Amino acid sequence: MKRKLPIPYEPQRGAVALMTALMLPVLIGAAALAIDLAYVHVVRSEMQNDADAAALGGAHELVDTATGVLHWSDAAARAQQTVSLNRAAGATMTDASVQTGYWNLKGSPALLQSLPMTPTAWDAPAVAVTLRKQDGQNLGPVRTFFARFWQVMGVNQQVTAVAAPSSPGLMLPGGLFPLAMAKCMYDTYWDSSVYPPRPRIDPATGKPYVFKIGSGYHYGLCSSGEWSSLLDDKNDVGTIRQLIAQGNPVNLEMGQNIWIEPGTKTTLYQATHDCSAAGDHSCEYVVVPTVTQTDNHALSPIMGFSCLHILDASTSKKYVLAEMSNRCNVSLAGGAGPNYGVLTPPSLVH
């Protein structure tokens, strides 16, 4: 008896086409995620770079380093001009929201404080730039490619950058002069009740007070300053002379304790005279630590960094002749601290 051979399977026509039709939306959706979202991210990064550059450009115009005067309108105008120098999504940025005000370096509040206001020592003048790609601004939303299949024609984007010249909370190696000033002496000659803070003016001259910084052996508590050996307790001429010439060898920051070294070593006043405004000017404008006290040989915490204009030094009467200043615009600094007259170059704070 012959066995029947099995009938070959009859293929079903149109199965591949059906599966393709069913999977097409999924494939397009995956392409939209992979390509469109990546493109939106690229454009957003371009917009953020544009906003950063514009905010920094404006912040560079904020403070007149010679006088401490704030130029709000100049800063806003420079930020607007800088916006148009940059591109995103292949097109020049033309629309921007530029604001000026104060930014609290402690983050309280964590937003730009509008003018007018009474700033504290922790409030830095700032420029905020916001860029948007949406209907009516910068040629509309970021255009999509595959997401159009889902009727998503574009994606709105918004970025913000805030830049400010601030005051340091940390001094990098070489940035600090080893003469410690007591906070009460600093308050005598520096006016923190106005903004920008500035030297107190001598009514007899119409200029900042010129004062003597001498040892507590000869001057009162709030009329004295002492040499500091910084982190090492070394009350010898060689150590202090090296610090006068080279500055701090390591980072120093607010709250850190430094050594106060009372003394009236003639050679130290001679070294200061030689580099002062009366000498070769190499230490004419210096940053010094402001501390809680200088009246005894002890560790004292740094409360902030002050700017001194050293005019001269007397070897016979053992004092440094100086005035407070706001012209110490330094790059050897970091962090954030109260404005004691030292400004760092503008940086992004948000």
C-alpha cells in the first residue's frame, strides 16, 4: 500500500507587507527618538553656549575696576550685542531677554534679584541672558524630521545663563601678601554700607584715607596689622621675606586659620618699601587676609580677602603706609566670598 506524501505548505501571501505596515509607526518612532531628540539636544547645547557667551560679555562691562562704579546699561547692551554674534540650528540668534540685577553667591535666594535693591556683601552684580526657540522667537521651535509623522513639527527650547564678577573665597598660590589686617581696622577704612563697597573718603582730601599699618606693639588694636606666616608658625625674617616676594605657597580659603606673627623686623619694612608704589610697584596693589584679631601670637581665621594699595613703608617707624582700594582685579583666586574690594574676572554663576 502506497503511503501518501504530505501536501506542501501553501505560503500565505501578503504577510511581510502586513508586518511592515504594522511595524512602520514603531520604526518611525524609534528614528524620531534617535535622530530628532539628538538634534534637539545639539541645538540646545548651541543655545546654552550662546547664552553663556552673552552673559559673560555683559558681565565684563559691569564694573569699572578703577572706580568700582557699576554700568548696568552698558552691560545689558554688550550682552545683546554678543547674542547676535552666535548661531544655533544654523541661524544667528536675534532674540534674547537680558536682565541685570544681583545674584546671591550663597544661593539665597537662588534667582536674579531685580533692581532697585540694597545688596549685601554676598550679592554680586550680574547679567542674566535667556534665549528661546519658540513661536515668534529665533525662527521658531527646533524643527523635527521623523517626528513630523506624529504631527510634532518642532520642539520649544529655552536656556538661561547668569554671569557675575565676584569676590574670592579662596586665593591660589602667589595671590596673597603676608600682612594680616584685623576686621575692626578694615571696617574703619572700608565702607560696606554702600554698593559697590568702597574705601571710606577722608573729608580733608576727598580721597581714600591714607593710614599706617604697624605692629600692635606701637598701635592700638583697630589701628594695627601684623605679619603672617600663614599656615606655618615661623616668626623669622627669612620666611616672611619669601612670602612677600612669592606670596602664599598653597591655596588659602575663608575660615582657614593662619598664624599671626607680631614683630617689627626692619628688613621686612624695607622689603615692602622696595616693592611698593614708592619702589618698583611689584606689590603696589595686593590682596591681604582680613582676620578676627591680630593682637597676639596665635591662629586666627580668615574672614575675607581685602585689597590694599601700598604707598610706602617706613623702616625707622615700622609701619606700612596704605589705603584701601577696589582695584585688585585678580585671576589667582576662586570660590566666592564677601566683597572686601577684591574682584575676580566674571564667571558663570548659574
